[in-house]
Amino acid sequence: MSKHPLKLFVLGGALVAGGLVAVAVGDLIAFQPNTPIKSADVNQNFTTLRTAVVALEAQASAPIGTDRLSDGAVTLPKLAVGGSAADGKVLKLQGGALVWADDILGSPSTTYTAGPGLSLSGSTFSIGSRAVTTAMLANASVTGAKVALPLTLTGAAGTGNVLQVNSSTAQLNEGAVVGSNTGAGNGVRGTSTVGSGVYGQTNGTGLATAGVFGQAIGTGTGVVASSTDGTGLYTGSASGNALEVEGPIRVRGNAARRAAFVHLKTVANTAGPNQTCTNLTDPSAILTVTHNYTASGDQTLNSAIGVFRNTSGAWCIFRQDGAALANGMAFNVTVIYSAP
């Protein structure tokens, strides 16, 4: 036997003795006692051993820093670590020892919820929708915040104010909420299907502490109230004044519903010699009538006057002494409509 085959035989024996045959050496042919040894079998064993030795020599001679392990050589049983390997586990150094642990910070049962203005889908946070609920703004201090418009505030019924804004300003023309509009729209607009569109309340006294305050600097109107069928403006008081006006009162609008006007007696509106009828037909109207002296017509009125509704439903002014009313005679009429 030459030296080279002998070297391979010795190395093969050493590999077998070291328990590394399963790792570095393939299957070898085993020889049994009293069985002839065939040269082909011996040569095959030497070839197998030589292949393993060459692979090990290549690993041993590899430069430092390169992979000296064959693929699949390191298995889980050969890793001396704590814990149990499972999906989602990684090797971590804990307490100076290498262990299998969860690949997250904290407990694996940790859950996340989206805070105000955020939405959560899986593990991804994003900015929520533009609809802002009262829960998002509850007890929140927002300074100089930019909000995309239109802004919708939604609150459940019976939970109090949808939005509450506080201010300690002392100026009459300043406020916690300021609405302005440079076009033909509204600075502040309130609508409601059942309750109040805009509700104002104050516990103070004087003009500057009004629940709702309207002021016109120019020729506009401080507060405008209108209605198509109901009541444009309602004022009420349990003990104080329901309405207090400083300055003159101006009346405008439809003559059929005007609160004050001058009625002139003409041939067209004469219902009788001593009667002149207005175009008012509302049965809830309460009329206050005084004589208005003019430079035309017979101005002599030495009789008391009264009002009544004729068979056509019109309100008529008449002389109580039965004398005729001259054409051109004028009367000041103030109308108050009583509630049904």
C-alpha cells in the first residue's frame, strides 16, 4: 500500500473515531469477517474518504473571516441556547446568555389603539378622516391648529355641547368664536330641525354681557331674523323685559303683514260712508289706530273711531258717530299679532 492511500485510510479512521463521518463522509462499504475483500470496494471507500478529506482541508485552509462551515452543518440541537425555537422567535442575548425570544419589544400580548385623529390598520398608523368627533377634542388645548375644511363636528344626542370654546377677552368686539365672510354668505350660520339654530345665554348684566350681540358699524344690520312661516325672532322673559329697544323702531316689508303703517281713505277702500277698510285680513291682528292730520281732504274728525272685521275678513276703520269719512283722511295704524 502506498503512502497516499495509507494517509487517506488513517484520516478516514480518525474521522470515524471522532464521530464526524455522518457530517463529512458519505456511506462506506463495511467488510465482514470471512468475507473476501474486493479491490473495487476498497477503492470506493478510499475515494469516499478522499472526497471528505479534501473538503475538510479546504475549510481548514480558508482565510479567516470566510465561511468555514459547510451548508447545513449547524443544526438546532448544536445551538446551546435557552428557550424553545418557534415561529417569530429570534436569538437574543438576555442576562449574558443566548436565548430564543420574541421578536418584539415588550409582551407579545401588547395591543395598539388609534388615538384622536389617527386610524389603525394592522400595525400601520395613519391620519384619520376629516370628520372630528367630540371625543377627539374633549379637554384638548389646540393653539394655531390647521384643520382641513369643511370641518364636521359630530356629537351624540344628550351628551352636552358638541363644541365648547372659552374666552376671557374683555373687548366688546372680540370673542371666543369669530365668524367673518367677505362675500355674500354668512359669517356664522346656525340651523336646526327641532331645537335652536343659535342659542345665546349670559348670567351678567348690561349690554356688553348679552347672550347674543349684534352690531352694525356701517349701514348693515347687526342681527337679522327672518321666517317663511314660523317666528323670525322670539324674545321672552319670566320677570324682566322681553324686549328692550334703544332708539327708534323702523318697520318695513310686506304691507299685508307690516307692523305699522299709514292708512289713507280712498274711494277704492270705502266700505260705507263712515268706513274705510285696510288690506289686513289676519284675524289674530290687534290694531291701534290714531288720526293722522294731513293737508289734504276733510281733516275734521270730531268723533271717536273704532275697528272691526267685515264679512270679507278685512279690518275696517269707522267713525263711531256714523258720520262720513272724507277721502284723503289718514290714520296711523300699529298692528300686533296675537299668538294662536
